[in-house]
Amino acid sequence: MIINFKKSFLPPILLLVFFLIDGVLAALFSKTFYDGNYILVPRLIVIIFVLMSFYLPRNKVLVYAIVFGLLYDSYYSGILGVYVALFPIIVYITEKLKKVLNPNPLVVGMMLIINVSIIETVLYFFYQVLGVNTMDFNAFLAERMGPTLLLNSVIFIFLYYPLKKLISKLDET
């Protein structure tokens, strides 16, 4: 039995790198991202999941989403189950919509905006129910959702072509 290194090990390594860069960006630039009136949350792992959903088999990406959701919960949020549920949901939504959409940069970017919006909104309501969040919904939209979507859109613009090329090579036989 021959194991294809490229198909077996590089996608999780790529996800792990983006998982760590996500946290490093948030930690390094926390004063820039969280000071003042706006909260910018980098969601690099969502960017990579959206791209993987378009170019890799669904079952593999769903397994990666569950595993990295668990890691994300245990490492960043401290509440198990939130990202374990959210990451597979965004992979599933992207997978279903890719069947009717042509995967060009604009469509993939719009899927990223939809998925980041879903994640941020669900997290807002989840933390609102727990009583951790005291921000009202209008403030959330203006101070967190908008800046987060803008930040992730800019990051996506710079990372789309290199990541698409890398992920496409991962799927080649």
C-alpha cells in the first residue's frame, strides 16, 4: 500500500499552519485589531476551509473541519462544541453551493463573506445567550461584523491565487 504524501499529509499541515497563523495574527496585532471602536477578527482557517471545499473532496474536508473545530475550540475559545459545529456547517454550505456556482475568485470570495458572516453571527448569539457578550446587535454589526468582513476580504484577495494553486496541486494524482 503506497501512501500519497501530497494527498494525505499536506492538507492537514496546511490547515495547521493557518490555524496557528490565525492565533499569531490575533496575538501580535491585538492592539491594532481590538483597540478603539472596531474589532477585527482574522479568520484564516475559514478562508482555507472555503477554498478546500471548492477544490478537495467533501468527506476529507468535513473530517478536517471537525478535527480543527475541536482544536479551535480547545485552544482558542475554551468552550467545546461551537467551532466543532460551525466549521463543518460552513464546509457543507460551501459544498452544496459549489454545485450550482462556478468557482471563480468572485464566487469564492462571496462564499467567504457568507461563511464568515454566519460564524460571527452565530458566535454573537451564542455568547449573548451565555451572558458573556454585552454588545447590542447594531453595535455588533458596525464594530465587529463589518471590520471583520473587510479584514478577511483583504486577506482573501492576497491569498486566493497562491492557495488555489497549492490546493489544486494537492488534489492532483
